[in-house]
Amino acid sequence: MGNVVPADADLVREAQSGDVHALGLLLARHQAGMRAVALSILGHGPDAEDAVQEAALIALRRIGDVRDPAALAPWLRTVVRNACRMQIRTRTPVPVGDLEALAPPPRGESDLERLLDRYAMRDWVWHAVGELSPDLRLVMMLRYFTEVTAYEHIAELCAVPVGTVRSRLSQARAKLSEALLATASRAHDDVAALTDARRREAEETLRAAHHGSFAQALAALWSPEVEVTWPQGKRTKGFDYLVTAMERDLGDGVRHRLANVVAGRGVVIWENDLINPSDDPFHCPPAVVWVNFLEAGRVRRVRLFHPVR
């Protein structure tokens, strides 16, 4: 008796419980149909392939949205159509934000957060991201795991043209969708432990800043030759300017509150809320993103960015 082919509904339930192999089987099974939808909207060309790859990553994040496991095929077609609309919208010369359907959900209700709580799929995602080159990895981390999701904001933070961001995201999506379809079964790094460790470091560093020992905290974790690129483009080297700027803000009554940490291979992203004093509510922008690049386990380069909210 031959092998029994699992039904879509069974594979969907397994994928929703965190089995990335099941999700890979589903996408491989429906890949032709997804590509047909993209071709019917965008025609033959790289945009159609990008849309299929984007849809695969959206399915990875939002498989939990499928309420009827037997109706996966129409759900995937809808995801592809939305991705195609996104491609059409980003063809315009002026960079635009994401469609609501494709943007990461707000903090606290994110399917991605629930997905990352599932051990196997969480570690698969981060293993796959870790296999990307540093440039591709950074745009992928920003686009899918932080609130810096608009192409123009990613371009500003990475100091590259918007077209380069689109190109890097396209390459990253292609590599991740290939990895998803391959669904390697080997064990992956425990990303939860890494993220927890990096979050503790960030919390301890900011706590030290508020207690007057910022320089000592930086010396423990950062290279003394650290290079910092500030939001306006100014570049500094070492701790002195950074410590002075932090002390000036704190002296003016501004407080830094850690909102999110994203940890990958060689890069750690902090998203901080800036809480201004009540008598000077516009002293600082409402938030700052720190992109910390590591070498030999220590922060060697930092880029600061104020996202628009």
C-alpha cells in the first residue's frame, strides 16, 4: 500500500502548531496555483516571482489566520493578490508605505509574535535569516521584525537608495522562500535564548545610563573604537560623544524605554521609546532605533535612526 498523501486541512493544523515542514509541503503543493495568480495580474517577469515569494513569507507569519483549514487554496490566492497589489503600488516613483494587509500587525497582537513562540518554527525562521548575507539580513530584520517597515525608512537607516532596499528584499525573500520550500529538518539555534540575552544587555545598558554609569556599561559590551552614525549623518568614534549626548538628554528630563529587541547573527536592533518631560513634550522625537553591528561579540558599529510615527 502506497504512502497516504496528507490532506491540506491536516497539514494546515500541523503548520499552525509550529511544524515548518508541513507549511513547506503546503506551499510546494500550491506553488503553481500561486504563481498562476501572480502571472495573471503582473505578467511574466521578476515582479510576479517577487509577489509569490512575498506571499510565502506572509503565509509563514499568518498561517494562524486560516480559520477553515480545508480552504487553504483560496486563502493563499488572496495573499498572492494582495502581494501583487503591493508590487503594483511600489512601481510608482514616489516610495509609499505598505498596504495594511501586508504590514506587520501592531505590537501585542502580532501573529508573528505568536509564531515566534512556537519553538520549531521560530528557530527555523531565525536560522534561515542567519544564512543571509549581512546586507540582506538587515533589511529583512527591519522589514519583518521591527516597526521600520516602509521602504524609504529602511533606505534612510541603511544609507542606501530605495531601489537597493527593494533589490535586497527581493533577494532575501527568494532565499527564504527557497529555504522554506526545502524545509531542512536539522536543529537550529535557540533564538529565544539569544534574544533574551540581548534584551537583558539592552535593559542593563539603559538602566546604567539612567543611573549615571553609561560609560562603564558600554565598556563591558562595546568596542572602545565603536563607530556611531547619528540620525543627521554625523559620525563619531568611541564612547565620549555618545555618553555626553545621553547625559544631556537625561539631564533635560528625557527617558529611554526599551520597546523591542531583535537579535540576529552579527546584528542587534533596539527599538526605544523616548519619553519627553511634560513641560517640553517635543524635546526629542518619540522613538529611536539603534542598529548595533557586532564583531567578535562586541558592538563595533552603531546606526541611530528616528522612525516617523
